[in-house]
Amino acid sequence: MNVRAKLASDRDVLIKEATTLSEATEFTDELEKRSKEIVASIKSIDEKLTSLKTMDEVRSTLPPNAIVQDKEVAVTPVHNVRLKNIVGPHAMERAYALGMYFRAIIFKDQRAQQYCINHGVEDGIKYQKLSKEERVGLENQNIYGGYLVPEAFEKEIIDLREKYGVIRSNAKVVSMISDVSNRPKRHDGLTAYPIGEDVAITESTKTWENVQLVAKKWGVLTRITNELNDDAIISVADDLAGEISQAFALAEDNAGFLGDGTSTYHHCTGLVPGIAANDGAYHTGTGGSGAAWTGFVLGDFNGVVGLLPEYAETPGCSWYCSKVFWSTVMDRLSRAAGGETHEMIEGTSQKMFLGYPVVISQVMRKTAANSVICALFGDMALAASFGDRKGVMIATSEHAVIGGVSVFERDEIAVRGIERFDFVAHSIGDATNAGPMVGLKSAGS
């Protein structure tokens, strides 16, 4: 006898007993107690039967390789699928769910839409019209609608952006509830003055500066095959989530580190140009010709550490550089001096230099040159704010033109992702004072 039959049989027995008790001539305390027990037991059985029915509905939306066990939906790997981006607990199930979401919005697949509805994400598959402004420049692509990624699925993209991106993981992230966010930043504090007898205290005033974040739109465009079957849905979801996330993470890092205020970086000014423009915010290396990285000595890096203000000496202090700079300069100098270059932190090997973690960003300088910032040091969360306008928009088109060729001719579908963010390096020092982020600059020729 299976579980459903056993529950149904037990329920019938309880119903018969309840019927018998209802015919009693006297309602005793014992009868009342037993009646309550029967009612509670029937309610419990009904709840279990309802759960089993829900599991049946879920099973009807799953591919043939899916299994249901103990209220947990598990999807077995298809054709030895290996996930590259979506990892962690229940990664395969999460990848399948994300794939069904993509299938629902991209191909308008009714079975996939029903799956989303059954799993509480029906709001995510509602078609959203784009505004007239958003349609500007898209006439050749015919992408006129979009879908706001549900919170449960957006987390996959957010987590991946934090995995791939340095700026989002280390700057102060500000959640923007509107396109423009103004936040106060301390400028000057109070001053204590010496006073004599019967002398009034000189008044001082704490002053603030305004940090304005303006959400700027960033987009990524890709294409996928028109044939998205059950066997491929997990791989496609994993690949799409990874590609979109990496593209956004790279845009965030380019703007946050290298932004020069031009349209290339959506008018963001990053840490490297900002620090390079302020004499008091960097230390210039003295070894060699300057252009040759082999000319750097440990004293140059000690000078950078010494330049950092005491208030910025926080647990968030880190070095930021490219991997090639770390390998050919920092790691080399540290090993030559007998220092440790790695440390195990929570089971993960962390690059270290002069006692501080090293964060690798491949947008940082990879080749030697005169008078350029090669590495940064400090607490990024104190130096910069990253404005995150919540929401990733996914839009699709069957007629977009990519690389001069229509995706319709290739039997493909264009997929576009949109996010909005801003980056402001608001505390990077000035001509005479260093801020909470400082830099190492190569010497001139």
C-alpha cells in the first residue's frame, strides 16, 4: 500500500469512528477528548494529502529525469551537465528553475509559465511595456518588452556579480529606491579650543557634503538558439546567468576603477583617475627607472601603507592590483624577504602582502609604464559608494540585428539584460591629504 492509499485508509477509519461517537447518548469528558483527537488527526492527514497533490503538480512540470523526494524537488544531471556558475546547495534545482523562468519569458512556453506560477514567481512572467525613452535606439532590434527578474532568481545574478566583480564586493553598496539618491558625507568635525578663566568657548560646526548617486543604465546583449529543450535548459540557464553577470561585473569594475568621467564609463570617475589627480593621495615609487616594475622595492609599498590615514586602518583594508602585478612585483618581493604570500582564511587560500589581503582585479594595470597608478591600498567602503538601483530587466527579440545579421535568419533569439547603477569615489584625498584609499604610482622617466 502506497502512502496516499495508507493516508486515505486511515482517514476512512477515523471518519467511521467519528460517526459512531456522534451516535452516543451521553457526551462525556472522555468522548470530548477523543473527538478532538479525531478532528486533529483528520486535519493532519488532509494537510499531508494536500502536500502530496502539490508534489504531483510540481512533478507534472518537471522533465523526465526529475525526481521528487520528501517534499524536495531534485533534478538529476542531464547528459553529465556540469554547472560553472550556479553553485552551492541545490545548485542543479536552482539552475533548472532559472532555466524554466528563461523559457517562460523567452519562448512564452505555457508549461514553463505554469511551473513559475506553481513556484510563486507568477509576477516575474508578466509582460512589461517599455517606456518611449527606453525604446529610443532600439528600433532595429524590435525589443519592446521586458520582464523584471523575480527576487529569487535575481539573487543568482547578484551573487554571481559579487563573485566576479571587485567593486560591488568591496565598495559601500547603497540600495537606491529611486533613480537619484542623495547621501550626506562628513566633511569637517567639531574643534576643541583651549580656554582660560571667564573666556567664552569658540563655537565650531560639524559640516557635511552631499554625495549624489544617479542610476545609470547599462545593458548586455546576447543570443541563444531557438531550440531550448529540457536536456539543455539547465546548461542554458547556467550559461546565461554567468555571461550576463560577468558582463555587468566587468562594467562595474571598469567604471569603479578606471572611469574617467567620459561616456565610455557612463560619466563615472573611478578610483585610479581620481587618486592620480591628487598629489596627496598616492606614493611614488623611487626604485629603478619607474617604468620597469622590477625597480619597485618593499620600501615603496611601506610608503603606501604609511600614507594611509589611521582612521582608515580597518579590517576592510586591502591591496588592489592585477594578477600580473601581484605575481611579478608583490609576490616576488615578499618571497625574497621571507614573508608569507598566502594565508588560509575560512578554508580558502588568500593572497597576502605586508599583512594585508590582496584583491585581484584584472581591470587594473597589467603592463609597466611611467607615472601610472599600479596598485591601490585602503578601505574601499570608506572611499566610494556604489549605487544599486534594484532590478534586472530581461528582454527578448526574434528580429534583433547582431553583428549585421538578423537573429531570425539564424533561428535564434536575442536576449538583453539591463541593470542600473552608479559609482562615486567621494573620499580619495586632495593635493595635500590622503583619503581612505591611496595608490602606488610608478616614477617618471
